[in-house]
Amino acid sequence: MSNSDKDARRQKVIEVLNKARSMELHAITQYMNQHYGLDDMDYGELAKQVKLIALDEMRHAEMFAERIKELGGEPTADLCCPVERKQAVERIFPFDANQEDDTIDKYNQFLMVCRENGDSVSQKVFETILEEEQMHYNYFDSIAGHIQKLGDVFLSKIAGTPASTGLADQGFAISGGGE
């Protein structure tokens, strides 16, 4: 097997890893935008959960970037698509469920590209992330169903709940700035 064959296969894997990374970067931005909007609408519990899902997506983006670097590629910083802003609460959760469903479908396709090109490590990264994307889908779909079936009754139970995720004491600056 020649190095050019191996390099070509590696490039195909890097390409799907970067597509996935751009999807994660979009999800982070979309979900944080929704987190702020839900917090402004005083739906703290929903805002908190969306923020926690955005943090999962940040970890996913980093996992993809690390694997891309291991393969000698350059991780993208581009979002796959524009962020939808100022969404109504009734729009957010079906939108996110659909986004996660599309992600699951694409990641399964990307996983097959990794398998076909002999990269079991990248395949495992996709398998790990797919499990979490399924959890995200289940949550978003469940909340969308509650809002659709119960409407204002469901939303009134959430209004006024705290949005805090308990993460205020974490991060670079809080931890002493690299000391």
C-alpha cells in the first residue's frame, strides 16, 4: 500500500471530522443564543439545560479538533450554517430536535467514511459522540412534545425557575489564569 493511498484515506477522514466540527460549532452558538433568550423569557430551567447541552457540544468540537490534529489536519473554525436568532420558545425545541436528528444521521454517515477508510479511532470518536447526540435529541423532542401538548400550562410551571448551571466557579480566569 502506497503512502499516497493512505494519505488520501486520511484526508477523507479529516474532511468528515471537520464537517462534524463545523456542525458542533454551529450547535454551540445556536444553543448559547437560545440559552440567553430562554433566560430573558424567564424560563430558567430550560435555559440551564440548553446551556449544559451547549457545553457538551463544546466538548464534542474539541474531541473532533484533537483527532483532526492527530491526523495532521487543521481544525476548522467555521460554522456549518447561520444561527437562527430570537426564536420563540415554541420554536426552539422542535428546531433543536430536528437539528440533533440531522446530526445523528450525518454522524452515522461520517462514521461509515471512517470505517471505509480504515480509521477505527475516528470511528470510535463518532460512536461516543453519537450516544450523547441521541440524549440531546431525546431531551429536545420531549420538551417539544410537552410544549405542544400542554402549552402555557407546561411553560407556566417553568417560568421563574433558576438558570444557573453551577459552572460560575470554573474556567481559566477563575482557576488562577494558568498559575
